[in-house]
Amino acid sequence: MTDRASTLVEARRERIERILGRSLTPPRGTPGEPLSEEAREYLAEEAQNLYWNDLEWERITDEEALEEGPIAQLAFPGFLAFIRGLLLHEVMPDSQAPASPRPQVVEDVLEFLARRVVELEDGLASPPEGEIEAIRGELGLTSQLVDLVLYQFHGVGPKDVERIEAAG
């Protein structure tokens, strides 16, 4: 992770901890056989593909736009469902497969999102003609996604998320 990207993620974690007044706990991974590097890369690429697909759909439809701008929870449903699946610890009793949480992949996805935020911030310095609003929109959504993924990664509950969001 680049210095700016890792600083971004750590600053967001520290902010959450400060507002909640407690340390965030990292999720448990799957006990037993570790995830191969090939499988880890594949899952991270799938998450990135979902990000790009959800983002493109939002650009085309502008469905989730409100006065304040689009809401990441609504604009990235496939991406966020995939993240929840990567962190799943319990499955339904009739499930064909056991839960297999992969928090290391979610860390890779956080790295991707943080790098994207940095790229977009840099893009605002000298945006191509007519692109500034698109860059700002993607930056806002991607920045929201960093927070949403951190909340899921650390198991931050809805009431705590409300406290964090209310703190600005």
C-alpha cells in the first residue's frame, strides 16, 4: 500500500476508535488451510470488478443520487454484499458449505479503495476538461466505501455507525 493510502486507512480506523472510545478488533479468519495467493488475488479482483460495475451502473443511471449526492450503500449493492460474504462467520443450517471468512481479502480491497481515493484526489489537481464533477462524485462514493468496508471489517454495529456518522 502506498504511504498516502495506508495513512488514509489508518486515520479512518483511528477516527472510528476515537469516536467509539474503544479499540477496533480485527476479524477472525478461517481456521485451518490458508488461502492460496492465487485464490486471494482472484477474490480481490472479483471485488474490484464489482466496484467498477456498480460505479458504472451508477454513472449510467444516476439512480441513487440525492441532493447531497449518491449514497454508497445504495450505489454499490453487489460490492458490499461481496464484502459481507468475505467476512461471513455463520451460515444457514442447511447450507452446503461452511462459513469461510477471508478478512485478508477485505484488507486487500481496502488497499484498493484507499489507492483509488488517492488517485482521485490527485486527479482533482488537474482534471481533464469537463471531468471535475465525475471525479468528485466518484471520490465521494469511494471515500464512503472505505468507511463502510471498515465498519463491516471490524463488526461495527448500526448504532455505532450512526454515532460515527453523526460525529461528521
